[in-house]
Amino acid sequence: MPAISTNTAANSAVRYLNINSAQESSALAKLSSGSRITSASDDAAGLAISTRISSDVTTLQQAATNSSQATAILQTADGGASNISDILARMKSLASESASGTTTDSSRAYINSEFSQLTSEIDSISTGTRYSSQSLLDGSSVFSSGVSVLVGSSGSDTITIKLASLTSSSLGVSSLDVSSLSDATSALSVLDTAIDTVSAARASIGAQESRFNFSSDSISTQTQNLQSANSAIKDVDIASEQATLSSAEVKTQAAVSAESAANQMPQYLLKLLG
């Protein structure tokens, strides 16, 4: 029914203009942000899942750094243990030389002098093998009792680093002496035990390092998969959203034209009175 007090056509055009304008604004926001979820109302469940995944990814990225640092600590410790192993091998060679009946007492004095210096060097290496100002091999750091390293997205995803003390005292070589034939002979068995101790410590370090290497690979795989899953939930489909934007733009233009035409209708009706 034609009326001049209520412009029903104009009201309808305005309503559709608002709807189309909102669709256009939403499409522009999604395209500019690259995300299909620009507000919680877009997908409340998807936003919650995406937020949790993003949190896990951030934690895993830090876990990857933790694993790399742990590997560096173990490599540093292994380098020091390797040097101690070489020293013990040299000390055993000196003890063997001193234990020979062909070696004179004056020669044993020279041998014992080097032997004593090497014993002191073991302590220097065990104390001087440091990471972040902490000595790794003298039993004074937290690593001697075990340190847990987070390597996952949960607090229970940990690997423990534990390093043995490799000082001359802990190896039982601090009081050894090769200045006599009997002392040199006794030192040989003690040195064998010390060498075995260092070898066992290096084996433990290598096993821990191997575990961290596999953990790093696992973290990398988990991070990649979670990022892919998050992309499927959160990222906008550019082609689809561009089509939505184009459609909304056309509808908005049509609504503007309809509104303009509807506003002129009362003027046309007034001519009927004239």
C-alpha cells in the first residue's frame, strides 16, 4: 500500500545495506588479518582450540631451545671427560714405565714429577670444564645430582641430565705415586679402574646426548604438525573470502541504489495530491 508516513521500502533497503556492509567489513577484516577467526563470535570452539594449539607450539619452541642447550652442556662435559681419559692413559703409560725393572730410581723421580702434574691437571680440567659459570665435572654443580630439562608441552615431559664427578679424588688417583717399583705396580690397577670410570661416564653422557637428539627431532615434528593443524582451523581461505567480499560489495552497492530510489518514492506520491 502506498504511504508517505512510513517508507517501508527505505527501511528494508537500510536493513539489507547494514547486513551487506557488515559482511563486507567482516570479509575485509579476515583478508587483512589472514585469519578466518577475527572475533570469538566467528567460531568460539575453533578459537579455543587454536589458542591452545598456539600455546603448545610456543612451549615446544622453547623446549627445542632447552634441548639444544642440554646437548651443548653434554658436549662440553664430554670434551672435558675425553681430555681426562687421555691424561689417565698417559699416567698409565708412565706407571708402566716406572714399574719396569730396567728403570732407575733417578728416572722414576722424573717420571713421578710428570705423573703428579698430570694428577693436578685432572682436577684443573674437572673444575675448568664449565657451562654458564658452573663446573660440570667436579661434583659441585647441580648437574651432579641431576637436572630436569623440559622437552615437551607438558610439565611431565622432561629428561634428566646427570654428570659424574671426575676429579682425581673421585677417580681414586689423587694419592698415587710412581716413585718406586712397588708403588708404580700398585698404581696400574687403580688407573685401570679410573679409566673404566671415565669411560662409563662418557658412555652415560653419550646416551643422554643421543636421547636429546631424538627429542629434538620429535619436537620439530610435533611443532610442524601442530602448526599445520592450527592453520587448518584458523587461517582464512583467501579465494573463498575474496568471493564473499566481491558478493558483499555488489550487494552493498545494490542496497545503496535501492535506498536512494526508496527515498524518492514519497515525493512521487505527493504528486498524486497535486
